[in-house]
Amino acid sequence: MTSWIWVDQKVVFALHDEQIFEHGGQSGIRDQGLLDSALARPLNRANYDEASVSALAASYGFGIAKNHPFLDGNKRTALVVTELFLMLNGYILNADDASSLVTFLALADGSLTEEALSEWVNQNIIPADE
């Protein structure tokens, strides 16, 4: 069983605030329970099957983008948290900005599934030591 490094909720708030500061929008939480649920998704997934780093990263992204816990910046925060989880666990998301934008817009509008996001992440990661 892999020992994962998880993304702390305080860090998620800091990342969200940074995205709002840099790109604009309304700061703040819309529903704390929805954020709690989004951040619990990857931990639960790791407990029930031998999940890959890309599946767990996708679980963070899917949970935040779909639960919409913040007043604004949910897609941006979902992407950055996905990237951070990968970095904490030895990988870099190597996708360009356009691909990331299209992917997370599709995720938020429901045209991309969590499994498809996991596949996209898997195709766009490299080990951090490369």
C-alpha cells in the first residue's frame, strides 16, 4: 500500500485565495460541507482500491470542480489542487495551459467524467525527478 501525502484543507484555502488574487473573482467558501466532501474523496478512494496517483489526483479535481464549494474560482482551485497533490507525491502535471483549461471546463460542465480526468492526468504526468 502506497503512503500518500494528502493536501491539507488550510492549503486548499490558501491556493483558492491565491487564484482569486491573481485572476479575480469573489473570495470565500459557499459550502464547507461540500469542500469537506471533495477533500475526503481521494482518501476514501485510496481505502477501497489500489488507486493510482493519477486517479487520486483526479479525485481531488473532480470533487472540487463538481461540488463547487467556493463562491468563485472552483475550476482554477481544482486544477491547482490536482497539480499540488501530484507534486507532493513525486509527479509533475506536464499539460499546457490550453489543454488544462479545456479539460477542467469539460469537467465542470459534466462532459468529462472522473475516470476520463484520471486518464488525462495519467497521460500528462511525468516523474518529478526527470
